Amino acid sequence: MNRPEMLSRVSAQSEPWDMIIIGGGATGVGIAVDAASRGYDVLLLEQSDFGKGTSSRSTKLVHGGVRYLEQGNISLVIEALKERGLLRQNAPHIVRDLGFVVPNYDWWEAPFYGLGLKVYNLLAGKYGFGSSQILSREETLERLPTINTEGLRGGVVYYDGQFDDSRLLINLVATAAEQGATLLNYVQVTGLKRGEDGFVDGVIARDTETSQEFQADAKVVINATGAFCDAVRQMAEANSTPLIAPSQGIHLVFDRCFLPGSNAIMVPHTSDGRVMFAIPWHGHTLVGTTDTPVVTPALEPVPMESEIEFILATAAKYLYKAPTRRDVLSAFAGIRPLVRSENARNTAALSRDHTIHIDRSGMLTITGGKWTTYRHMAEDCVDQAATLARLPEKPCVTAHLSIHGFHRHADKFGPLAVYGADAPGIQDLMRADESLAHTLHPALPYCGAEVLWATRFEMARTVEDFLARRTRALFLNAGAACEMAPRVAELMARELEVGSIWRAEQIEAFQALARGYLV
Ligand SMILES: Cc1cc2nc3c(=O)[nH]c(=O)nc-3n(C[C@H](O)[C@H](O)[C@H](O)COP(=O)(O)OP(=O)(O)OC[C@H]3O[C@@H](n4cnc5c(N)ncnc54)[C@H](O)[C@@H]3O)c2cc1C
């Protein structure tokens, strides 16, 4: 992963690319991995940083979706459970099993959820993660020492996967690059090119670091821009009917003391009929989420007051010590690109299936789906894109393709575990310069060597890239992340060979952004 080298590949390309992918989230990068590993010639363009959109803002679950089972969407659950198993197999350094306890306060809940979760297990077949089990009151308290005990009868535990979304995304970018794809962050697609037949045959793009414009030709253009996909479709057809109904979801992050064990809480029915999770994540407690329709998707969405209040009120019902606003270390929002339906009562009822749409202009748009199913979505998309572009048929190989960083015992790297096989490289940097081994803030485990690593090998271009997506500082503790910004800027500036003006601008921009994560 090296941006200048990627840029020079784009300049050197004389033939049309087999595929140009617009959007560097889970969907677009998944497609780049799939297409490049089949042997197609691929260019991916992301307007901001990889994962800046929804793909860094999820609940961090690799799951079949217990809720979709209740909605009767069995095929989605089966597909997602299979993908959950494949992802743990291909990226064991970043996907781990987690116990989820459904606390029971009514007599009917244990048999009802006990049976439902048995079915959930059965649907996973050979990709199962561990059997669900009915728990006594004492067993529930052992797993969830901070659960509200008033009226507590017991619980049901089941197992699902948990991951770090933006770390997996960066690993997928590295995987795609290793397979020969060219991927660029900070390049925005501003227009589409058309051939004499009127079909889209390329893109007009702008490098947002230099403001330089360029054009690139492709046999097929794939729009994988998530919540922004209708805006890109309008570049091809001004009057195209919108495909998606964007919906915002937020999370609040608290200290670990609110959920000190190693199990998560799953609330199957909140007062608005959704599910809510409280999850141990990177030594903190992550609680969410909401489902609020929005009209215009923003790249940096902001939690609404009503959403914050709703999460605090729901957490207060289930946690012995109710968290307050003062306890919120970070609040972040993401936009779901849900596929529209005339029949759904609200956005929570909209399907999480993906959809592939080919416009009259020949541009292919893929949207919807879930992080968990990104690989299957990519397979489906590349099959159709290859047909559309009349490319030679090549089989998909990603079901058994190890993802960059693959390591079976990454836990032995302690705070560097998420880097998997890259962790020894970071340890080498620490050994070469001991000052790089010091943590950047007492509240978080990140150190200077990670800044160098992210800048040298993971295409981090800004202080935000490092604090928000190469590490998760901004999402875990926005105040601490603000305090880390000056040192991060200093280390990055040295690496990128930029001066004090860059540093000052970066610190100011990051701190302004981070204020939006404080409530
Ligand atoms: C609150 C919430 C919780 C979720 N939790 C889970 C979960 O626990 N598990 C799960 O499986 N799924 C979850 N999801 C769903 C999952 O996060 C999304 O389905 C997935 O991240 C969508 O990825 P994407 O690549 O389609 O979109 P994005 O990640 O938004 O990527 C689209 C990219 O396109 C770029 N772009 C837009 N326009 C242009 C342009 N003109 N030129 C270049 N680039 C452009 C954007 O900058 C953006 O980075 C959750 C979603 C939300 C909102």
C-alpha cells in the first residue's frame, strides 16, 4: 500500500481497466479483492479515506442477524451465518467469537429465546460458533456482573462474531493490492465518461490532495458508494429513481466498568421494536444502535439528541449503574444504505439484502447488504460485471483466500493483536527506536510505532486517518484522541516530509472533527 506508487500506475495505464470501482468501503474494497484475485485489472477510487463512510461506523458484529430471523428472512440469515464462518476462517486475527446474553425478566422469555437461538445455531450448520444455552439467574450474573437484577430470572447465551471494521477494511485494501489491484484514497469521482454508443466507459476524477483532474477508461464502472450511490447514479442519469432509503444509526462508547466481563448484552426488543447491543470492544463498552431515516446522507453524520437520549434510557433499563451523558467517551453515527421498498413500515423493517442494479447507461450499482456479507456481495457483483464487460469468465476464489494479517494466534501480540502477522513489523520499529514504544495517551494502548506503520504501509494520509481508522482512538475516546493529535501530527509530518503548516492544519482539523464525537 503506497499512494505515490498507486498514482504512477494510474498514469502509466494505457489500456482501459477491466473494472473501475467507485467507493472504498466494505462493498467496493470487497469487490476489488474478488476481481483482482480472479485476475482482472482493477482500479478503485475513494473520495476520502478507505472506510470513511459507513464501514468504520458499524456495531462491529460479524453476525447472521437474530433480528432477521425474527423477521422471517431465513435466506439472509443462512447466507450471513456462512459468511461469518468464512470470515473467521480467513481473518482469525480480527474476527473472534463473543458470547451474547439475552437477559430474561419474564417467564416466557427463556423458552421463547432459547428455542429461537437454537434455530439460529442450526442454520449455521458446519459454520457454527458454539451452542446457545439457557442460563440460571446466577449464571447470568456471572457473565454480566453489571446487569440490572430487579426482576431478573435468568438469560440465554448464544455466540456470534465480533471484529474491528476499519482494521479489517485496511487489511482488505492490502489484500486487494497484493492481488494486483490499484487502490487510491483521496480521489473523488466527479463525473462519468461515455463512449459513442452512450454507455458509460470511464470516470473523471480529482485527486483531492493536489486538485489534479484525470480521466480513466474502463470496460465496466461499478458504483459501490453506499449511502451516496444515488448521487453517483444521477451523474449517469439525472432523473434516475432513488434506489436507497438512508437510515442513521448511532453508538455511544463508555468505560469498560459498565460491562466488565467478556460477554455482550443483547436486548431483543427495545421500546421502538429494535434490538440493542452492549458490547465489550477494545477495552471499552459500545452501546447501540438506532434506526432513524435521513433525507440527505452526510459523510460525517452527527448523532441526534433524540438518539443519544434513547440509547441512554435503554442502557439505564438494563445496567445496574445507569450511564449518563458525562460517561460518554465517544458518540459516532453511520448511515445504512438500505434498499428502498414500498411495503416497509419503517427503515428498521427494510431488508438488509443487497441489490445489484444496471442503469440504462450500463453502469452497475451495488448497494445494501451488511459488512458480514461483503464477500458474497462481491462475488455476485463481479460475476455480473464480468458478463456486462464481456470479460473472460474466471471463478471466484475468495471463499478460501486468507486476508492480509492472517494469524491464528494473534492474541500473543497483546495490544497489537489486531495487526495479526504485521505485529512483528511494528515491534521491530519499537526496537529500532525505543521512544516509539511509548503509548501516545495513558487512556489508550496506541504507540508511536503504529503511526509510522500506518503512514508507511497503510496509506494513512491525515491525522484523522490514523486516529479514526488505522487505530480506533476517535471512536473509543474522543477527548484522548484530541490530546494525541499533536504527537501524531509530528510523527506523520516527519514520515510524509511535510512542514509545520501541515501539522498545525491537521491538528486543528482533527480537533474540530473530534468535537462532534463529544456529547
Ligand atoms: C449503525 C450501523 C451499524 C451497523 N452494524 C453492522 C454490523 O454490526 N454488522 C454488519 O455486518 N453490518 C453492519 N452495518 C452495515 C454495514 O456497516 C454496511 O452495510 C457497510 O459498511 C456498507 O459499506 P459500503 O461500502 O456499501 O458503504 P460505505 O462504507 O459508506 O462506503 C462507500 C464509500 O464511497 C465513497 N464515495 C462516495 N461518493 C464517492 C465518489 N463520488 N467518488 C469516490 N468515492 C465516493 C464514500 O466516501 C464511502 O467511503 C451497520 C450499519 C450501520 C449504519
